Amino acid sequence: MAVGLAVLGAYFWRSPSSHWFGVLLVGASAVFGVILVVAFLIIPPLAFRHQPKFRDEYSLTFSPEGIHFQTAHIDSHLEWSIYSRVLVDAYSYVLYWGSQTFTIIPKRVFQNTEQRGAFEQLLAEHVPEIVKKA
């Protein structure tokens, strides 16, 4: 949208009869550009820094009953039945429990291949759909 307004504004800017309309469109393009920069580059890091739950150390324990999730501020138990599918890629397991809600488990948290294999066995037993991405 910002690029389209800038191109259209540049076109009208050169026209003597529509010069001010072109200036207005270029200005609107600049405003949209600033909004995009703020929304994607400035607000996310600020929001992340001001949330205590993102600074806590996480502890996850996997068992046949579910996932025990613990931080300094959170102590919860997630049952396997809430998860509808798992996406497995080279670096992580993404456990979905809604269309856009998920839990990410990085593969690096497992100390060895036996731990990772045991976790994958739990997934196979309790989550109906597992998609492996190459």
C-alpha cells in the first residue's frame, strides 16, 4: 500500500494540475511506512522486554499424562488431548492446540537422541497428526 501510494504520488506530483494531490499521496505513503516500521521493528522488542514471563527460565517435563510447564510465575499442566497436530522441522516441534495457538519445543533442549526419541514416542502415542517438514 505504501509503495503504491508513493508511485501514484510521484506520478501526480509531476503534473502541474495535480501537484498537491501527489504531495498528499507521498505524505500518506511516508506515514504508512512509519507505521510499518513501528509495528514490526519497534513494538515487538518493547513488548517482549516488558513481559516478565518471557524473562523467566522455563522448565518442561514430559510424561504420558502431558507436559508440566513451570517458571517462577507459572505452574501448569497441559494434557496431550489439547494438541491436535504437531509440525516437526529440523529445529523444533510445533504442537498446535488451535488454528493459531501452539507450543514450540526446540530440539536443542534434549540432551541426547534417547531423550528426543522418548519425546517423539510420546507425540506418536498422544497426538493424532504429525507432519514432518523436510
